[in-house]
Amino acid sequence: MEKIIIADADERACQWLKRGLREHYTIAGVVHDGAELYHAVKRIRPDAVVMDLILPRFDGMDVIKQMRCAFAQTPRILIYSAFYSEEVIKQLYAMGASYLQKPGTIEDVMKRLSAKAPLGTGYEIMDEGALIDRIGLMLKEVGVKPKLCGYRYMLCGILMMIKEREGAKRAGRLYAEIAKRFQTTPYNIERSIRYGVESAFETGDLAAIEKLFGYTVDPRKGKPTNLEFISTLADRVLLP
């Protein structure tokens, strides 16, 4: 199995990651600050690192820079953090790291850890982890807040739309499939996504919304349906 190091100042987060990942990876080390992480990577040479961005002594960005300078080959790096900044995330991607916002699931973490292909401009050359990252950034850009239930449902629906296209274009089937994955009802999925769409159009970035949806920004012409919203983002997320 691949070796990984976990780095987080929160012991509970470390133990949660350790319990969830140990069946699939060899947990080669658990550390709680940036300096410890750097020395652990130097000593163990893991295949991957799961780390918070906010760490004592050296933060995550500093550690990544140090590793890139010191090592000929750096491990795959997943930043698993509650800290969110589009500029910082862009810098992380530029340095070859991946990002997942807390709170996530162990399944989300494993998807990111297994992502090895670079972000591309089409689904066929894009690994799922990077695709999810791009969808998440686009949802936040238009004003869908990650704390909303609808955010996760939208993300799942957009991913299904990209992968299945024609099969996912019926709203009823889409809601049913998302509900099955999250163990809830299609009605709850529909209402949560609708609330996310309404929130985005009422409090989100109008310039970003207009760029994506054009005429639907005009309140006299109404907002897009749930399916139109998901389908539009599914189309746009694959553009360069």
C-alpha cells in the first residue's frame, strides 16, 4: 500500500483521517506542525501527504515550497482545510497540490488522494478529483455557499451531468440518483438545490452569474430551473 503522512494541528482531525484511511493506505506518520511535517517527509519519503493549510511554525504553503526546493520528487499533496481563498487555491494548484474544503467525507479525501492527472479542459483528460475541485470553485464563484445542503447536491448533479450527459437530463431521474447517494428523498434534493439557486441569484456575484447565465440574471425573465442551472455549469466547467 502507498505510504501517507497526515498533518493537522487538531488531534481529532488526525485520528479521523487515520481511522478512515488506514484500510487503504499505510499511515507512515501523524504530525501536528509544519516543521514536523517537513522533517517527516524528508525521513519517510511518503507517496502522499494529507495536510491542513493552517499549521503551527510553518504553514502549509511554506512547507510545500520547502519540499519543492529541497526534494527532487515531492509526494502528492492534498490540502484538507477549512480555510478557503480562491487566490490561495490557485497557488496550490500551480504548485501541484490538490484541495478539499472541510468538512468532507473520507470518500472525498480518497478521491483526491487517488487523483494523479493534471487539470485539463475536457472530462476525458481530467481526473475526478480535479473536476470536483473545479466544480466547487465555480459554485462558490456564483455565490452558492459550501455550508448549504444544496451545494453538495449541486456538485454531485453537475458531476453526473458531465459523465452521463443525456441520461442525466431528466430532473426526476437526477434527483432520484442524488437522493440515493445521500440517503435522502428526491423532494429534499429538489428543494435544497432550489434554495441554493435562489440564494446565488439574490446574494451572489452578479457579474459572475451574468457571465454564466446571461439573460437569466434579468428578474423579469426569471431564474434558471434547477436542471438549467446544473446543465449550464456542467457545460461551462469543461471550458478552458
